[in-house]
Amino acid sequence: MSQQTRWIVVDDRDSQITYSGSWSSISGDEFNGRGSFGSTYLNTLRSSTSTGSTLTFSFIGDAARIMGTMLGRTTDPEWECILDGVVQEKESAWNSLQNNMAFCKFYELAPGPHTISLRVTRSSERAFLFDQIQYKPTGRVDNQVTYITRADPNLAYDSTWQPLGHAAHMTHRTGGILELRFIGTQVAWYASYPSELAHVDSTASYTLDGGAPVSITVPGGGNDSDWNRLLFTTPRVNRGEHTLRVTYHGRGSQTPLVLSHLLVTDGTTQLVSPPPPIDTSPAPPTDDATPGGGTPTSTDDDEDSGDSAPGSAASSRPRPSPSDSANPNIPGGLSDSDTEIAPSEGLAVLRKSSTAGSSPTDISSGGGIDGNTNTSDSKGLPVGAIVGAVLGCLAFLVLVVGILVFLKYRRRRNTRNIFLPNSPQTVQPFYAAGYSDASNPPMASVPAVGQGENQGQYGSPVSLPPEQGSMSAGLPSSMSGLSNPSAFSPQINSGFSPVSSTTNLLQPLRKGSEAPIPPQSVQLVGHPPNYTP
């Protein structure tokens, strides 16, 4: 193929195209905004529902393609592609409606005159929709809409620009600059936005021939990739040589400025002198994050790259184009012979046709970002911050556990102090002497803890017998000789009835044991009145 990098775009209404059969011109409004490849070209289509309808175009060059709107994978309509009277293999249809799709591709042709045709072979239910023809001339062509690829020699990038896979070039650094020198009357800027890029709107501006800056909004992407978005169009000026300068004002966390290709109205394949070196000066980075939030991919010129601002005094060496292994002979420089971004389940699949009539094969996938080109690297947290956070969490957990243990211990200690006084008094058993009526034993009271004297049944003082300190004192004569008088302690019935013994023996209280239940006729002094023994 020749070294020509520019293509010519021919609209469906152009008189250079010859139609035969039944064709009608329709608006593209019904199809604009649908699919992943932008709107119809100039908002017009040529429609046919008649089998045998044909369109024909002749040119001098070495490559061409016939494009239009595909309604989705279907057996109706059908078409065939013809090059110089010979039927060639056609392109496959897509699963969903897409604009700006290639029906026929004729690549790597011998330079010279060629005639291409498309014939509708079946269209009984759905219309065939033709939109435009693009061809690459081998000679000079003037006053035509010129397709300028991102690898064009008349484009100059500053050091902030980098490849976006094989789909486009982009900058996400504040002050990034691009300049284009062209011959024509108007420029349209087209961009590609994979869904992986940031979705936050950003801003940019452009000047034409050094005039007042015109501010533009760079809309954020969405969940679906957009591969042919019209970003802005300059106003018409007199035909001649002009300079377009575009500056990015966004930040790394916002949508980057992306260039896919440019269309120049009343343009030419003739090149002009390249733009001078772009003036740049280092500036503190406003945001080191990439559009996806990571660290920007380094380039060969990282040593002099940085945020750039227009009009600064220092200058850096010119960068005619970021290198992305693109072939300048193909629109967009996508691949060796032709690579076209195509939708597939919400992602972009790069399809390659090495020769005319060959079947397209997928060469990469994943949102249109080439597998060997990372547009952003993940920016991890500092190790010190991670370690500090982990240690802080552990210290906090230890502190909380310590407080809980202390409170539990304190509560248990307070409870023990309430039920077990520091100086417990043990009640010694005694036997009241001098009674003979077992059915009416004398009353004896347990002294309340802390009281200085013993109380009777209703609180009247009662003097204990002097034999209280002896376990055998007061025993009947029949028991006085026993060595174990405690063997005759009274037994308590399960029904809480009074003791059956004629003696009234009270057992001593010990820690961890329960006091024996007293006879029902005895009131325990020091308990609340509603207590029931």
C-alpha cells in the first residue's frame, strides 16, 4: 500500500455514486443514538427493499470500503460485494443495530483506477441502508471531505498524550495540547470512549488560528463503549491553511480527551508544513491518577513529561504522534492492514482483515484496550498506611477486651462483697434448757449480722445461756456422754414441716452452704416482713 495516510469520504447523496434499481433517501433520525458507533453520516441514508438494486463508485487509489447501517444479524437483507466486476467476500452482520458499519472492504489493491459495487440480493422484509463510501487515493484530491487519522504527519502532540490501545490517542493530564495544521474550511473531532474510562465530565478548549478560546465539554462515558463520538465541530472559515490547537483542562479522575480521527470539510490529501514544537513547561501534577483512577502509564519521554500549559516559555521536542504500532496507511492507524473496532456484548472486539475478501478474525478484546497496552496501572495504598491501620485496629480491639474483662471482674467482686461480708459471723448452735413440753419449744433467734445483741421472736432482747460456747452443754443426760452430739441434728422433711425432734438445733452457716430451714413457728429476725420461710 502507498504511504498516503488520508482517506476521502463520499456521502450517499454525492453525484459520484451511481444507483440502479429502487432506492430512496431517508433521514437518519430513527437510527441516531443507537448502537456503539455514533450517528449516521450527515444524518442521511439511502434505503432499498428491492432485490437487484445496485450502487456503483469509481476511484483512483488502493483501498476502499462501502459503509452503512446494519439492522442486526439476519438473513434479510442480503448483499454481495463486487470489485472490478468480480464478486468478493462480504463482511458479516452484527448481532445488533449499528451505524457506520462496513458492508464491503477492498484493501491492498494495486494503485490505480477501480470500480466497486454493492448489489442487494434479497430485501423482502427489511430495508438495506447505505450511508457512505470511504476510499484512499494514491494521488492528490482537493475540495473533498478528508479523513485524517491520528497518525497524520500534520498532527503534533505534547508529551502528555499516549495510545489508547489501537483505538485512539488520549491525554488525561491538565494542560495536554494537540495541534493540527490543515487546508480546508471546517474540522470535526471524533473520539472513542471505552466503558473502562472515567465517567465524570471534563472540559477542554480549542483555538483556531490563535483566536479566542472556545470551551467545550468532554462528556463522561457510560456503561457501554462509544467508538465514534462527535466531540465538537469548528465554525466554517475561508478555505486555506489553518491551525487548530486543542487544550485539555480536566484532571486524571475525569474523562480524558481522546482523539480517534478528524474530518476536514473541503480538505485535501496535500500535506502542509508540520506544526512547530509545542511549547510546554513542567507544572505540578494536579492529579496523578489515570482516567480509571490508577497511575498513568509511563512513556519514553517521562523525564520531560508533565502537566503542560499553552503559551509557556520553555519548549520540548515535538511529538508527531504517540507510537502504538499503528499503520499510517489505514484510517486511525489501527493495524497492519485494517483493524476496526466492533461491538460485542458491551465490549469492543478488534476485527482484522488482512486481505480483500478474507474473513475477519478477532485480534483483541476487552473494551477496545489492547491487551499489551495498559492505559492505567493500579495505584496501591502506601505500605506504611496499611500497616498503621492494622496495628491501630489491633490496639483498639485489645483495649476493648481489657475494659470488658475489668468490668466483669469488678462486677463479680461487688456481688461477692454484698452476699459475703468481710467479717462473717458464724451462728453457733445451742440447746435451750429447762423445758419439757416438746410441742411448745422455747423461741430462739438468730442474731442479725452486725447487731450487738440478740433479739427474740418479735424483736425483744433474749439472753443466750452461758453454755453457748460448748457443743455438749445443755444436752439431756441421756446424750451427755456421746462424743458426737451432732449426729442427733434435726432432719428437715421435704414438705418444709417443723423438725420432728424435741430439740431445736440450729446449724452453723458456712460459706457456700445454705442455712437449714427453721421451724415455721420461728420468725427470722432481720428479713423483710414479706419473706416466707
